[in-house]
Amino acid sequence: MDASAIAFYIFAAITVVASLGVVGQRNPMYSVMLLITSFGALAGLYVLLDAPFTAVTQIIIYAGAIMVLFLFVVMLLNVPREEPAPSGVLAALGPRGMQAATVLSLVLGLEIVWALSKVNRGWFAQDAAATSVSSVTLIGTTLFTRHAFAFEATSILILVAMVGAVVIARRER
Amino acid sequence: MIPLNHYLILSAILFAIGTTGVFLRRNLITMLLSVEIMLNAVNLTFVAVGRYLGTVDGQIITFFVMTVAAAEAAVGLALVISLFRHRETLNPDAFSSLKW
């Protein structure tokens, strides 16, 4: 097992454990912190995939901007924890609907894992030996030529979201 | 080099964890965080498949997903603040005035 494989398993374990913590944690503040950990490990995985640009945007945009927004709202609303669930694992799942949801999401998880593990490696002609494309120049050129329309549409989306967020969160008098 | 399947299975596990969070948690903020986990699982798939195809498109789609996630977080959190102001709770079961 070479170094990159070890790094992959370490990062994968951190991501999965931190994500489980996000879902299992009752205090939203800890949830946000664990999610930042998870995103950091994901950035490590992107580096392993020869995508340093994506790794850096992951850190700057996700861990830096979006998570700070979440943290800001958690602090602003000041609701330390949701109402305590009754003790015991099954009782904590609450009414029957919650149990059904647990079973359904477990089935969904098994289904996706099964389906994705059947992905045929032959579909990817250049597998393993694929030429590494980590050049930021190439990303920029492709983004501003082939995907120029989508890029401009995104800027309008951001503008609309910004105005919408201000209008929705404003205190009406 | 790690086989592509490992990345796909990892992202499947992450996606399932996110789905579980949306189903099980009764806190709007944690539910939004779970949606972020799901978005990141999909991002990982895009980057991994793009890497193994030898194209840059996976990373570009990831870039767009991040932008949409930022917009979604901004509007979603504004809604959360506005809802909290009306009901003083984050439990989604409390917001049922449109149900009959």
C-alpha cells in the first residue's frame, strides 16, 4: 500500500466519521465545526485526485464562507440544542415515521453503494493512466469559453439570491 | 493509484449520511447542513470521474455546484431566521400553518 492509498483511507475515514458526527450531534454549533472538519478532509481527497484548484475553492468557499454563514446564524439564533429525545436508541427514533425514515435511508445507502460498486472500469477508457489535468489555466480557459453562458447565469443567480436573502431576513415593521 | 470505485463508494456513503440527516433530524439548521453533506458527496463524484476520464469538466461542474450551494445557504438561512422570528423554534414540525 503506497502513501496515496494510506492518505486516501485516512481522509475518507475523517470525512465519514465527521459527517456521522454532524448528523448525530444535538448541538448545532458542534455540527458546524464537525462539518468544517469533514470539508477539510474532502479538500485532501481533491488534492489526491490532482484537483488542487477544487481543493482550494473547497476550503475558501465552503469552509471559509458558507460555514461561517451557518456559524453566524447558529450564534444569532442562540438555540444551543434541539428538544431532548427520550433515552434509548429505538425510543430516540421517536414515532413510527422516524423508524421508517431510518430504515429507508439505510436501504438507500446500501442501494447507492451497490450500484456504484458495479461501475464498470471499462467505461473509462483512460482509467488509472489518465493524463492528469490539474492546470488552473486549463480550468479558466474552459470555464470562460465553453461554459461562459453558465458562468454568467451563475452571477445572475448569486445576485438574485443575495437580494432575496436580504428581503426575506429583513424585519418587517 | 486508488481505483475509481473507492471514491464512488465513499461518496455514496456520504450521500446516504446526508439523507439520513435530512430524514431524522428535527432542527432546520442541521437539516441544511445535511444537504451540504449531500452536495459534497456529489462534488466528490464529479471530481473523481472527471479525473479518471482525464477531463477538466468535473472540476468545472463542482465549481458551479459550490456557487449554487452558496446561494442556497444564503436564502435558506434567511428563511430560517425569518421562521425563527415567527415561531421561536427551529423544529420543522412547528411550521405547519399551510397544512390542513
